[in-house]
Amino acid sequence: MPLKKTLRNITLLCNAACALLAVSVHAEESSPWQTDLELGYVSTSGNTETTTVKTRADVTHTAGVWKNTTHFDSLNTSEEEGRSAEKYFVSNKLDYKWSDSSYWFAYGSFDDDRFSGFEWQATAAAGYGRTFLLDRENMNLDIEAGPGYRTSKLDEALNGDDENEVILRGYGKYQWNVSQNAVFEQELSMESGADNTISKSITSLKTTIVGALALKLAYTVKYTDEVPSGKKHADTETSVTVVYSF
């Protein structure tokens, strides 16, 4: 009798554990939240002492036909003479999906690049987006465009006027699941106005290390047609980061 009772209790515990595990897995699969956190750190010493810290976060929430994506990106580089790079970028995009392949979007961003000649640049836009390659299991392509408005605040140390202009914003994102453990992404954006055009390209490859951890290689190019005196048109950034997804 004691043995039968013990076996019965073990069976009940196993069934309960399996039920909890199934509920947990189902909740994880159906979670409306998707978050990617990235961190990269490089430090050199000797003839040259530099420290570079790269952070990035992407948070997506999906509820029915609505999807909200919040993005944050920063880069800080310090050298012996002082800080040589300091960038902060945050954006938010709200999508309303009205068919399998079409959606409306509202977008806003704030860019603070301390070494660009601008104190900050802010953009707001809205428009239409469409998803292509729906018949491909391992590929996805989103293209969207719409009118907007951009404000560029010039650095107080420079001579010139602030820019406020109506723009046309175009954006495209291609994603290719190369394998179960590797994802290639290409993002292109352009904000074009009568006074200035800003283009940005982000090419990345993410490979799984173990579980929710991955290694990501990325190359970013930002090109500004009209820049303050003494500033370069193109900014490039090569980064290696560790990604934690949940």
C-alpha cells in the first residue's frame, strides 16, 4: 500500500509538472511581446586607450491587427583626449494591419548625435506599408512610404539656421532566415525634403550562440546631403554585439 500510494503521488506530480510546462510553453509561444537586447563593448590599452560601448533594444508588442515597435540605439566612444563619439537614437512605429499584406503606419524618431553638427533631429511620418514574399517561409520584405515632417536643431557653436521641412519618408526591410541559427537583415531608409535628404543603411547577420543568446555583426551607413561646415556627409559604424532575445 505505501508503495502504491508513493507511485500514485509521483504520477500526480509528473502530470502536474507536465501540465505546467505545457501551459508555460503555450504562454511563451503566444506572448504578444518580443524583445531583443544588444550590448557591445571594446576596450584598448597601450599606445592608444579607447573604450567603446554599443547598446541597442527593440521591443515589439502585437495585439490583433495592431503592432507597436520601439527602438533604442546608442554608441559612446571615449579616448585619452576625451569623448570622440556619442550617439542616441530612439524611434516608435505603430502599425495597423488591414489585410494580410497591407498596413498603415505612424512613425516618430529622435536623433541626438553630439558630433554631427546638429543638437538633435526629430521626425514624424505616416503612410502605407506592404509586405512581400508571403509565400516564402524563410524570407520577408516590408516596404513603406508616406509624408512627414522633420525638425533639425543646429549646434549652438555653429553658424546657420535650424531646418523645418516637409519630407517624404521611405523605408524597406528585408529579412532572410538563412538557417535555423542565422538571420540576415537589410534595412534602408530615406527622409527627403526640399532642404536636405538623409539616407541610412543597416546590414546585419545574427547567429545563435546558445539558447536565447546570439552574436550579431552589423554595418551601418548614414549619409546626409547637407551638413554643417566642417562635418562629413557619411557616418559609418561597424559593430559586434551579443543579443539576448525573450
